Amino acid sequence: MSQLNNICYETISTFDHVDEQEDEKAPNFFPVYGVPVKFIQNTFIKTICKGRDKLIGKSTFNVCEEIVKPFTLESKSSFCRHMMKKSSKAGIGKADVFISHAWKYMFLDVVDALVAHFKDEPDAIIWFDIFSVNQHTSNNKTFDWWSSTFQEAIRKFGRTVMILLPWHDPLPLTRAWCLWELYSTIITDVKFEVAFSPSEYDNFLHTMMVAPEQSINQMKAKINVENSSAQNDIDRQQIFQAIQKRTTFDKLNNIVFQCLEKWVLETLINRLTYLYKKSLPSTAVETIMKAGEYVAKQIKSTVPKKKNKASHDESHPNHAKSEEHVFVSIENLQEGPLMKDVLIMTSVIGLVFQNQGDYKNAKLYHTACYERCKALLPENDPLTFDALENLASIHEHLSDYEQSRPLYEDSYKFRMAQDRPTNLLHTINGLGSCALHMNEFDKAFELYQQGLGICQELLNEHDTMTLTLRSNLAISNKMRGKDIDEAFQQIVSCYEKCKELFGGSHPDTLRALYNVGNMEFCRGNVTEAEQQLGQCIDAYITIFGPNHPDIIHPQLTLAHLHLHKQEFGTAIKKYEECYEKTKALLGEDHEKTHYVFNCLEKAKNISGYDFKAEDTNDNNKLHNSSS
């Protein structure tokens, strides 16, 4: 018997509830037992492992090999079944929460994340594979097991908690096992939650409050199911077989993206709700809640509707318990120690919605933030102008340039008076976009030149803002009728650098790729343009889904290209798709909607219409400037 088994338990007896008929060799067998969270802390770490110090620097894999396997060697069973035979007071039972994690994680980091997540549910019994699965047997499974037995087990658990460490570059999203677990969670309509340690939650909030869009895009750019790995290559092959029989890698990537985006939004909205309520006197909160003014607008969400039976503390970072996203009205916010935290979080949520292409809800949050900033902050507070610029940006994305430009101009005047010229860059880029879309090509060129000059003085040549302004300068120069080949070389250079820095799936890289394809079409290189535009659209759909507004522009250019090739059926189909999306985004009476509709009518009514590349100028202005 292993020395690890020479431990005194409170009670040693046969556990009445062990199912001795359970057959691990049965084709559809799935272990259902788990451990209480408090058991891991109080019994496993303190008693069996002899304290935390013994586990420092050990991964979950190390703990399995060095502790769990020797401990269960006598019974050659799972840790749970071994403990159930040893002690009736171990608390082992049928699990009701599935834990998804990476075995390379430091074991103590995983435990700390679980303890924080279940701080109000210490008796929750979790399915944690290191304890639940028999580590002495081979776990090679067939396609049928992965696609039926495993997914049925996930459905019965009713709740999946994934450990994400660090949150912005989480290892599970590169592991085949974990991605299949997440996919199974989504398609079985099971509640999905994320757990991380208190320190990682603080890091999450800090990062989101500083650069929400960049952080989310970087995380999404690293997710690729087809490139995921597994410790056991046979597992990886079986999982991939299951994926390919049920869906495609691209579709699964998109499902993962959407799930994580919803989790981020729910976490931030819950945080805003908590901060806002905490900032108000208790009587005010009661009045608001009774009057129904606190939640001003429900926003549809496809987050699984299965309710979690456990009670939650709404202040806890990991409990994204809302079954619907809500617009949190902050109209009663007053001055106080949490005032700026509430304003910043409101702004962050608006930026996250904007990044997802949900401009309607982004506008709600940006407007709310700006109005309260104006009411509560000093006249020249930088936060007010950040909110103003966000509002200008959303009007720009909605092609409301007449409303966007004066807001950018007010921000420009304020920022010009500050001694922080890098803060000017986004304002200059926005003003340049408005000028370009309003056919003021020389003005746009001057603005982009000004911005690029600041970049060259203060930033390196590979900074995101430098690349953006360089690309937009080339586009504006082309629109001024200057050398298209020189502009093309600049745009290709920006694309290649984006791909090198961010990877091929990053949104900045995809915008740069669209610019290359669009410019190739303008240069008459139809074959190259068609390939690049198609690649761009496919990647956009994978990352953002088929209805993100950014897809409209490459789809529209591709429609122009098919019309140019006199492929009328294909062109008409793509124009119809663009028209419906543009109408949904901007409304039926918007000039951009009219433009797309007119293109559609030309394709339908003028057979053999000679659609030249220069006819795409309106589409160049529609998208390229915001790359």
C-alpha cells in the first residue's frame, strides 16, 4: 500500500453509495462522481498533500502523477471511488458542475480560481477529472463516445465552469479537449461560467478598462480549433473526427468566439450593476428598483437559458448570472468615490458592444456615459472627451458623418490644448474618416499626414496607430487621383506588418487584407482581388459571425467584382445580402442603403452592364478609412 494511504480519516467504513456494478469498460461509461470544493482545500491539500508548500510549482499533471496515482494505486480506481470506499464523511458524491481546465496549469492556481468562484457554494460537488476519472486506465474513446456519451454527461451536469488563466491568453482555448468541452456545453444548452483567481479578475478589469477592444481581439486571434493540441494525440484525432462529423473548424471557432464575447459582456454588465448600486444610497436603490427605472432596456442574448440552482453573490466577478443582457441606466449617478468607476465601466461596455458590431447598444452606453460625464465632471475633464470621442466613433460607424464630425472637432480642440499629443491620434483618424466619406479628399490627406507625423515622432513604425494612419494616408492619396501603385505598395506593407504582429485572424489584419483586395481590384487585378476578398470574408464570418457590419464592405466589393466579370447571378445574390445587412444597420432611407440598392438594381436590370473598377470609389470611402 502506498504511504499516501496511511492517513487517519474521521471514519473508515464501506461507503454505502458506491455502485459496485459500475463497469468502466462499458462503451458508454462516464464517471459521475466528484469532490466538494472545500474537500480539495481542507482534505486533499492539507491532509493528503501535507500542505500548500508541497504543491508549489506543480502542475495538475504533476499532482496526478506524483500524488493521485500513488494514492489510488491499491484500488486502481478513480480518486473519488477510492475515497468513497475509505470514508463515509469525505463528501464525495455525484457531481453537478463540470470543470474544464488545462493540465499544464499550476494546480494551486486552479484551486485558487475554484475557491474564489465557489466561495458561496463550498459544498458544491465538482467533476474535476484528476479526481473523477480513473487515472490507471486508458481513456482512448471512439467518435460515438465523444459525440454522444460525453455530451449527454455535460447536459446532465447542467453547468460548466472553465478555468481561464491568464484571461487574455488562456491555455484551454488552445487545447482540443477544452474546446470540445466548451462546444459540448454550448450545443447542449448548458450554463457556462468562467473562473479565475481574484488577482486575475483584477487584471481582467484593469485590462478591460484600459484597452477593451484590443484585448478581446488579441484573445480571439489566438483561438483556432484546428491548431489546438492534446497531451494524447489519439484524443486529439478522436475529437477532431467528432468535430468534423458535427460541424466545421471555422464554425466551431465562431461558436467559441460568441460564447466568450457573451461571457465578457455579462461579466462587465454585472460589474457595472454592482458598482452603480453600491454608489447609491440604499433608499435610492430601492426606489429605482421598484419604479422599474434601473433596467431601462432588455437586450436579446443567446446565452443558455438553463437556470443555475445555486445562489449567487452578484458582486462576485465570475458569476455571469444574467440570462439577458440589459442596458443599465446610470441616470441617477451622483458624485462619489465610485462615480468614475461607474462612468469608465459604462464606456467599456459600449466599446465591447461596438467591437461586436452591435452599434445600437453601443450607442446607448456611449450616450449614457457622455451625458453623465457632462453633468458630473469638471468642464475639461479628459474622461468627458473620451466619452465624446466614443460617441463620435459610433456615429461614424453608423455613417452619420454630419453628427460625427462636430463631436470629433470638439474633441480635437480639447486635445490640441493638452500636452499629450498621442491622445490626438484617434481624433485625427476619425476626422480624416469623416472628411474622406464627405468627399473632402485633400482635407483627409492633410489630417492623416498630421497624425502620421505625430506617430513618427512619438511611436515606433510598427505601432497599430502608425499602421492605421499610414494605410489611410495611402487610401486618401489614391482618392485624390495620385499614383495608385505607390498607394498599393503602402497598403501591402501595412497588411504584411499587421499579419506579422497580430496574426492572420486579427481584425486589424483582416481590415488591412480587405484594403489590399480592394486596391487590387482598382488596379485591374481581378483574380488576385477575388482571392483576397474571399479570404477576408471567410475569416470575418469565422471570427464575428455572418452579420457583423464589417463584412458588408468586402462583400460589396466582391459583388462589384462579379458584376465586372459579368457573373450576374453571383453579383445579384451578393448585392441582395449587402442590401439586407445595410438596411438592418442603417435603415432603409440612409444614403448608403440607397447606394447598395442602386447597385442591386443595375445588376438586375442592365444585362452586360460594363461595371468598371473605378465605380467602386463609393465603397472605398465606405470602409477603408476606418481600417
